[in-house]
Amino acid sequence: MRALYLALLNSWRGLVFGARTERALRLELVLLVVGVPAALVMGATLWVRVALLASLLLMLAAEFLNTAIEKLCDHLHPAHHARIGVVKDLASAGAFMAQALVGLVWLAAVIDRFF
């Protein structure tokens, strides 16, 4: 039980650090805060609500991983380096794909609900 508690503390520290230092994470956390009640209202069924919320959480997870990769790259190689830039671009592309998934899921939910 102690290990689970310590893991939770580590995750909380990462969440707080990311929210304090990264603009993209703050924006996506705002989307989550706005998205939770919107998903509960807009989702016609339980599974639609779950999909809406899961897509937002996946987007946040991808952004946290992107941020972690960028921080690690900056720590290992602070000066500009072409190969490090490629790594950062790949991580950013992964975060973008998660954002595209959010758009797709939410668009499908809007179409399902209102059209």
C-alpha cells in the first residue's frame, strides 16, 4: 500500500510541475475541466461519455510524455542539435495525433447527438 501511495505522490508532483511550467499542459487541463461537464451533458450513452473523457485523458497523457521527452532532451543536450530536434518533433507529432483523436471523438459525439 505504501508503494501505491508513493507512486501517487510522484504522479501528483509531475502533474503540479507540468501545470506550473508548461503552457500546453495548462491549456489541456483547462480543456479537461471544461470537457468533463460537457461530456456528461453531451454524451447520449455511458460509452459515449467514457469515450469523450478517455480521449481528453489520452491527450493529456500524450502531452505529459511529450513534455517529459523534451525535458530529457534538453537536459542531455542543452545546445541545439539536429537529431535532438527530430526526437522532439516526433514526440510533438505523437501529442498532435492524440489531439486529432480528441477532435474526431468529440466531432462524432456532436454529430451523433445533434444531427
